Amino acid sequence: MSDWPDARNSNGDRHGYGSGSGSAQPEGARSMRHVQRGGPSAPGHPGSVPRQGGPSYDDDVYDDLYRDQRAQDPYAQPGGQGHGQDGYDSGYNTGQVYGTPGGAGGPQGPPAPPRGPKPPVNWKKRVKWGLLTFLVLLLVVSVSTYFWADSKLKREVDLSKVIERPDGGKGTNYLIVGSDSREGMSDEEKKKLHTGSAEGKRTDSMMILHVADDGGNTMVSLPRDSNVTIPSFKGADSGKLYPGTGRQTKLNAAYAEDGPELLVRTVEANTGLRIDHYAEIGFGGFAKIVDAVGGVEMDIPKAFKDKKSGADFEAGKQTLNGEEALAFVRTRYAFAGSDLDRTKNQQKFLAALAGQAATPGTVINPFKLYPTMGAGLDTLIVDKDMDLMDVASMFWAMKGVTGGDGKSMNMPISGTAGGNLVWDKAKVKQLVSQLNNDEKVTVTGN
């Protein structure tokens, strides 16, 4: 222990008070004050500093009071947390974590059980559920797309109005018509596409597509200048029966006279082939389809121009947009064979268009697929019995034929009459027989 100064007062009292001090406490006590932790102020000293955790060495009263308080705390007993074996509080925390159950200095909670190893990932189950989710989404999208597309079909042609129809054969026969309809086109579009502003609509191209049950498909182009006989027919709107007079005219005149129903009746009467479905698309729809697929690449063997259609092409490979494509399939005055050469160009272009529309880049890309379908379906007119599956069958068969998987040809021609093309009746009869029986077509056209 340190030696304490021998403080005396003027009276010589060893336990005197410091000079000038008003305190009643002995000098020794004032020199070695202890702060009691958590205890009350020392008696008689309301303003004193709290005592420290250790016991007092110079005041038995404080020491006894501190021991009594510790005796009431089970954690302050010998061996308790934060105390030595003699009960002395060192003031150091021995590991109690604040905020645990029981509060600071309280009882510890039970230790957390050790974590077991993570179970292995069940990849088989994950793949199974992922595949199932994908299939469900694919089904929902497919069904939604089907009903959306089916609702856009314009079923305006009633083939039940066609009279005196021939018997059907094997396979399915489609009459595909490209009309010069300007419906829905603005004046600016008509000028851009060189369509003119004629009222009504006429057929600009006609084809019979035979879809065989065994896959042997055939496409036969019908020149619009074909010389045909107008048979008896029932008016599509009036329902009036018109007897046949043997009147001969161009094939496209039948369409102009009484629409699709009379055209079907005329084709059936002059060929003997039953038409099962009818499909028609106008100028505007055709151009939009080409633009929707991003244009169609064509290899033009010889340069040509045509003021009426707006055609102006150089020789060689080039990508045609909608405006250029329409000019290409409409041009006939620039060719020596006129309408026959035009039908060949139409078949050639359809082959390229079908191939472009069926590429994976179009089919699996919704940003190209839906605009392409929408452009085609917006102006596609079909018969009342035709559904979306029939449209798909027609498209895929046309793609196959024009792509080389099948036969494409013009109707066999024997000569001309009054500027019109006359069909070779013997060859036409043989052709129809082969189509009705799904036989390989051996007849050649012009």
C-alpha cells in the first residue's frame, strides 16, 4: 500500500479534516473513494460517486452492504459468471452475449442444433417440372393463336349456291384467286402500287391446287384470258336461276359478272373437276405479306419494264418488297407469251414467298409470324366451310409444289380464238382423271 500523507489540522488531530473542507468525511476516505456499481449512494453522502465493483478496504459498512446485495444474486455467487471463486466481481464479462434470452447477464438459451448436410439437387424432378411448364405454356399460346387466326378468316363465299356440281374424287381441290380488289386501300396506296382506281374487283390470277391424299400435289394455273363457256347458274345474291346460253368469254369475266360462286361454277363446268374450297386475296394483302416476311429474293433472268404494272427490274438476284412483288406478278405486256408467261412468274414467285414464310426465322419468331399471319388473314376471303386447318393444308401443299415437291403447270392450251386461249379438251379430261384418282400427273401444259 502507498503511504498516505499525515494530514493534521491546526489542533494536531490525526483524523482531522482537510484545510478549508466542509466535508465531515475523514481525509483517508476522501482520498480513496470507491464507486459501487448499481448500489445506492453512501449514507450521508447523497452526492457521492457510485462505488466501484470491488470491495471497500476502508469502510466496513459499504463492504457489508455490497456483500448483502451480491448474496441475493445467484449469478454473483462463487463460480458464477463474471465472478471469481471468492465472490469478487472483476468487472469483466466472461462471454455473456447481450440480447440473448434472459437479457444481459441472464441465462443462456439452449445451443442451436448443428445443421445437417444439404440434400442433393433432384435434377430429374426439376427437368420434369420445367418441361411440363414449357409444354403447358406452348399449348396455351398455340390454342390462343389458333382461335385468334381463325376469327380473322372472312368466310364470305357460299359454295352451296353453286348448282349442277360434278362428283368429287380423291384428295382436296382448292381454287386460289388473286383479285385486283382495292378494298381498304388509300389513294396514296393505290398510286404507290399502280393499281388504278377501278370500281369493283376482277381476278388477276387463278390456280387450282390439288392436295392428294398420298402427298402427290399439283398446281395448275388458269390463264385469265382462257376462253370458256358460261353455264347456267344461280345468282349469288338474287337467287335467280340463269339458264346457259352457250356464251363464250374470258374466264375472268365470270368473276366480274357474279363473283366467286359463278367463277367456281364456270371452272367446274369447263373442267369436270369439283372445287372443294375457295381462297382469295387482294392486292393490298399480297403486298403486306411480302413486306411482313422482310421481302422475297428473286433471280430475274432478264431485265424488263412495264408502265402499267410499275415493273422496272434489272437482271440478277434481288430482294423484292411488297410494291415490287406486286408489279412482278402482274406484268404481262412486257412478255411475248403475255398471260402464259405471267402465270409462270406467279408460280415462281409463290415458290419463293412460301419458302421465305416457312423459314424458322419467320415461324418461331413471333415478331415476324404474327404480322405475316395478320397481313394474310386480314384480306383472305374463303368459303364458309373452310377452317384454319384447311388454310394451313393449302399453304403447306402450295409451298411443297412450288418448292419442287410436286408438279406445277399451266392448263393445256390447243390454240386461240378471238384473242383468247383455248384449252386442249382431251388433255384437260386426262388431267382431271389423274387428279381425281390421285395418280401421278403426266399431262403437260404450256
